[in-house]
Amino acid sequence: MNYEVIGLIASIFVLVSFIPKEIKWIRCINVIGCIVWSIYGVLSGALSVWLMNFLVMIVHLFHLVKYSKRNNL
């Protein structure tokens, strides 16, 4: 299987995550990109790619949970 397609999809999500102005949407879209990058990293055997994106995803999720609690969402 050509894993580059997965990497391109992940790149598109990360790129699109910079379009919204509201930080909540930036983080949500970037979480999707991190998930896809992590899948790419696992399938291609790139430890640094999947580990870094997995950790970034956790940071984004932490801030999203904190944001939702603060705004009673």
C-alpha cells in the first residue's frame, strides 16, 4: 500500500487547521491531522512521526477539555 496518500491526507488536515480563527476549531481539526499522521507513522514504521503526533494530539485534547469545562460545553 502507498502510505504517502495517508501522509498527504494528514498534511491537508494540518494545513486546513490553520484557516479557522477560533482556537477550538484549530485544535479540533489539528487533532484529526494528528490521528492521521499517527496512523501514517505506525504503518510506515516511523516512530518519531507517530509518537510526536500522538503526544501533540494529547496536548490538543487536554486544552479542548479544559476549554469545554471553562465554557460549560
